[in-house]
Amino acid sequence: MSVAPPLPMQFGVPLNELSFLFFGSLGIAIWLVYVFCQKRFAERIGAESSDWIYQLLPRQLATREEYSKGFLIYFGTLATFVVLLSLLGPKNLEPLLGIKLPEAAGNIFLPLAIAFIVIGALPTVPGLTLIEKNMREYAHKRAYIPDSARAIADRLAAADFNFTSYQDDALESPEMRGVEPADFTRSRRSLGHSWARLCCLVYAEKSYRMSGVTEPLDATLLRDYERDLEFIEDKKRSMEAEVAAYRAAKARDPFYTNDDLRRAIRDNLYKLYILLGCAVRLKQPYEDVDLALGQFGFQFSCTNTQRPHDTADLQLVALTVVTVSTTLIGLAAWGLGQLGLWTASPMFPLKVFQPFLDTASTLIPNAAAIMLADFVRRRAIKKGRWFSTSGPKRSNNIANYIRVALASGVAGYVGLILWGLGQQVPTSDGFIIDAPFALLAVVTGGFYVYHLDNAQVCTRPSRSWEVGSQTVLTGVCGLIATCATGELIFGSAGMIIDKIVLATMVSAVVGLALAWYIPQAAAATRSNPLSAASEERVGTLQTAAKARLGEDGGAVWLDETHPGLGNRSPRVAAVLSVEGFESAMGLLQGPRGLAA
């Protein structure tokens, strides 16, 4: 009889009485890595870059969800590395490290040793430092740091500006010195328009800071960068004389220009765009950012407000997870029942096909509840009747969840009746028996819209509440429904105690699966912010082109190359950068012959 050759490397942690010490040590090691990752991930990476955006900390350049996503990637990578090396054990690591550790003590202290080596080596050893930096940069990119902040700055630069609120008393304030009423109607490519926009934003942000009322802005960020804001104000005051000199020279010579002054105004506007954009994003839900920025005068041609996300893939994956998990539990219960450890009740799965029928009975009310809840929510959002609105903020409307939950219960009950019609002749008793299971559809439908709303307006609760509340409530409803079924059919729920335990477990797992997947998937449906910003610039340019050149002429002009744009089309120029968008808008707002 041949003997199989031994494997070159085996699992290095023996499962004995000291195993709990090893796993305790591993838990402490993971915690140490977590603390290290928290500090490192929050550090600036591009501080040496000339781009002013890198003056802000990563936590200020991303929303809480974006930051958490990137941090989990960074921490998860290092934690997985520590866990894998720890599980190899000292015996398998001896050839790699060249250090012999006592086997018993080595198993216990190895995770801590690896964690301390990782924590100590990554910031100091040159080669490992570069690897760690690249890993952190990748995680930052996955969290759209600093892409989200740069994207919103691009959106602000490309947006139109409404000067209406700055035309009366604001013109008499010191911050508006050098602004003429005619600047409000000048072409956005003119220096006068840029100067007016800079003065208006300085006036607005200073008014918020001085009054102490920072409702649309994150007060912490304003305090942290108060010196930078004051520096921008000082630069603006120092440019007032240059602007006056520019106006005088322009009056004498219509072709006069001052590129240095124009560049200085643009650079200070960019800093304000970054600070205002980040301060609004950190304070406001994602979908309400445009509403909050509108208070400063920004006008967006394409708004994110109340735009429902596509949820078809989300529903498909969620229901697939429910199907797989319930089927596996049912098959495991059938296999356990075959061991004969107890006398199974009539409702316990005794045949191998029974778990598949039970899965269908579980899936149908949940699917009906999710599809109806999604339909009701999308319809209400399109009509602007879903969220409660208070100023620039939107909030969840609890009454909506009650209405959707009740409607989902009806949909789930109808689904169960239709499913029953395919199996047996309908009876009044059958209708009564199906009724308690509508509770599961009530919970599923209500939590479905609750999770989507929280993800959309960035008000998600803690993960433990998000998952635990639906898991417990769904399990309780499954317990109630199955007990009611036992009373209705057998006169006593004690006759089917094994089925009650199984149904409660299945219901809890369904709630767990939905609560674990749906909020995360809904939060991840947002597109790359830089792509969204470039699409918005193209949309703004397209609207302006059709207004100036007509429907057909504007469409043709968008895709024709132009020497003034580096032989690019206006569409491509707008996609590439804000500067290209501004150049295209300048051509469009110039003489008609030049634009065409």
C-alpha cells in the first residue's frame, strides 16, 4: 500500500488546550494592527504635491462612508497578512525567519511578534515603507480620496452662479470692494465675473464664520482651516488695487489683459471651492449637497437631488443570497433529521425535495415585498413626495416605512396564496394559515426602503443596529408565524417544536442576509465622482450650445474639432478638464461666427 508523500507545509497551529491562548493573542495582534492603521491611514500622502487639495487630511476629503471603505481595504490587507503568517506557526516560519522558537510559547507569542514587526518595519524600512505607501494610496483611491473633493471643486468651477442675493446690501460690505454691478452679467470667462464670484464667496463664508451659524457647513473643518480662509481674504484685499488698475487699463485698451491677476483669482477660487465643497459634503447627505451649495449662489444644470439609483441588480443579488442560504439550511436540517436523533414532526423536512419547496415559500413573500417596496419608493421619489425636507436637508419619513411595510405585507400574502393555488385546492383554512407569514413580508419591505434611504442620504446607523434589528425582528416574526401555524393545524405549537426552531432560524438568517447586503450594496451604487463631474460639464455645455446654436447646430458643434481647443472637440475638452470646459464656453459665448 503506497503512502502519500507529506505536504511541504502544514497548518502550524495545533488545536489543543493552549489554542485559546493563541487565538487570544491573535485578537490582540489584530487590534494592534487596527490602531496602527487608524493612525497611518489618516496621514496625508501628497503633502509634497503642489496641488493645494493635499493640505487637507484624508478624513476631510471624504464622507464617512467613503473613508470607512478605504480604511477597511487598508486594514483588511494588513490584518490578513498577520493572520496568515500567524496560522503558519513557528515551525513553518523557521526557514523564512531563521529564528527557532519554542513550539508551545511560539504558538502563543507569534501573532504578537508578527504584529510588532509589521508595525515597526512598515514606517521605517525603506522598501517596506514604499510598499505601505502604495498600499495606502490604493486604499485612498478606492475611497475617492482626494477624487471626490477634486470632483466637487470641478463642479463648482463649471457651475453657473446666481448673484441675485449679493446685489443689494452685500455690495456695500468691505468684502465686495472692487465689484461692479455689471460684473454680475459679464461672460464667465471675463476677469470681472471671476472677481465678482471670488468676492461673493469670501463674503458668504466669512458671514457664516463670524455669525457662528454654520448650518450648511462642517464647523470643525472651518475651524481647522480658519487661517487658510483668512489668508484667502487677505489675498483678495491685496488684489483690490490690481483689479482697479486692470479696469482702468482695460478702459484705455480693450485688448489689455493681466494673466498674473487672472491666475491669482483662479487659484484662490480653487481653494475656496475645495474648502466649501468639503465642508458641505461632510455636513450634508450626498443627495443634498447641491441644495446646500445653492445657498452660496451655485447653479447646477444637472442636479443629484432625489435621483433614485438603479436597484435591479441589488434586488437580484439579495434574493439570490436568500435562496441559497435558506436552501442550505433546509438541506442541513433534512440531513440532521435522517440521523434519527429525535422523532421529527410532520412539518419538519423529511423528504429531500422538501427544503426546495420551503425555500420557495420563503422566497415568494420576500421577493414580493422587495419588488413592491422598490416600486412604491421609486415612484414617490420621482414625484418628489418621498423624503421630508427641512431647508437644504432631507430626512427619512417614518410614515413612508409604515405605509410600505403594510403594502408589502399584502403583496407577500397575495404571493403566498398564489403559490398555494399551484399546490392544492384553495380553502378558507389555507388562507388563514398563510396570513401570519405576511409578517415576514411586512418586515422585509419596511427594512428594504429604510436601508435604501439611509444609504442615499448618508444617515446609516451603526452596523450592529443595521444588521441586528432586522435579524431579530425577522426571526421573531418567523417564530410567531410558525407557532400560529402549529396552533391552527394541530391545536398545539408543541407538536411541531422542531419546525418552529428551524423556521425561526431560517427567518433570522433571511433577515441577517438582507440587512448585511442591501445597505452596503446601496451605498456602493454611486458612480466615480470624477466621471460624474465630467458628465455634468458636458451636459451644461450641451444645454448652452443648443440654446445658442439651435438643436441641430449645437449637436454638431459639440463634436467638431476646434483649433482654439487644441484641435479637440468641445465635448472632449469638457470631459478632460474644467479649463477645457471654460475654453469651450468662452468660444460659445463669443461671436456667433467663432462659436460655429
